[in-house]
Amino acid sequence: MSTISFSIAPDIAPQRLPGWYIFATWLQKQIDAPLTTTDFSSFEKQKQALLDGKIDFLYANPYDAGWLVREQKFIALAQPMSDVAEVTIVTKAGSSIQQVSDIPAGVKAAAADNADLRMLGAILLEPANLTKDDFTFVDVSNHILAVKSLLSGNADIAMIPSNIFKGLSKTIANDLLPLVSTEPHDIESVAHCFVLSPKMAEYAEPIKNTLRNMKEIPNGQSILDDIGVSDWKILEDKDEIAFMIDLIYALQV
């Protein structure tokens, strides 16, 4: 029996990770297949593992889901209901930047190497009449380091997932000024997605059936609560994922 290598997008809030490990243990029992879980500290390391064929099953951020389905022929299985890749742009409290329109050309933006986050962050800068040529990314390996880079003066603004911003300690949050956030209705098609390697295609239907009925399976509801998901949208129609992929590729920075 093949062992399925499972991984989780690095932009998942750290406080949710224990719930995801419990989910993986629970899922392997439901589909009767061994499953190992590895989380990565950066998107770069995770992408290299994907290219090396070391990940079979991934809860991917929207951009990686699009890349894996379009270019690596992964199978899109399901997306969380009411989950969108919301982004917040922040600056330091007391900065001369008090609103988006104050952001000058040449601004330095700290952001993890996460294409969908940067894409949406760039869209949020449009009210300041900034294009991708008007700002420079300060590369960091994860979202917390983006905040650290901002607070240490290495960047003028930071782009981080809204759930990460909301989960910051009060001490850190008090040092930040949120400027703008995406609205869920603006990006409702851009969501995380379970994708499966074609070499593990035999598990596609068992996984989808388990996710479809998760609320009714023992411990399913409590695990959903732990990972912050209300329910799953099972992707039966290829057009559903194709729309998200087309949108991401059209808007990418």
C-alpha cells in the first residue's frame, strides 16, 4: 500500500497546525491508507519538495493550486467554504503613511514569496496609483518575518494574510497600522484547495467522499472546528477550478 505524503500551505495560521495534524491522522483512517504529514517553513522549500515529487497531497494556497493543476496535472478535490485568501497591508504605527493614498512610489513592501498574496497585495495598492514597477518587495521566508522586517525598519509596509494579522499578539498589533484589506466578495473564487498527485489518483474519490460527509463522520465536526473550516466544497466540475486558475494567472504580479 502506498504511503501518501501530505503537506499544508505555509500560510496556514500557526495556531491551526495541531488541528491539521489531527485531521491527517483522522483522514488516513477514513480512506484506509497511510498518510505522513510534513509542514514547511517557507513556500520556496515546499515548492522544491513538490518539484522533487516528495508531496502527493497538498492543502495548497490558491496560486500553488493553480500551478499544480495546470502545469503538474494534479487533481483538484475540494475547497473550504467561506475561505478566501484575504490579505491585509499594514505599516508601522506612527508612520507617515496613514492611508493607502499616502504610499509613495519606491515603497518597500515586505512579503513572503507567496504569489497569490503578492498579487492581491498589488491590487490593494492600485488606489495609490502604484503598479508593480513602483514598489520593491523585501523577500522574507514567512509572514511573521514580514512583520518583523517592517518593525525593524527594513520595509515601509508589509503584506500579510488577514488571518495572520488578526492572530498577532496585542503587543505586536499595537505597533501596526492596518491600511487596507481585501473583501471576501471581491475574491470569492480565490481559495485554498486540496490537490492530489496524479500518481495517487486512486485516492481522489475516497478523499472527496470523506470530505463531503465529514460533518456526519465521528469527530469530523470537531476537527473542522479545530482547523477553522465550516464545510467543504467538492470540486466535481472542472470549470470551477479552471475559473480560479485563469483569474490567478491573469492577475499575478
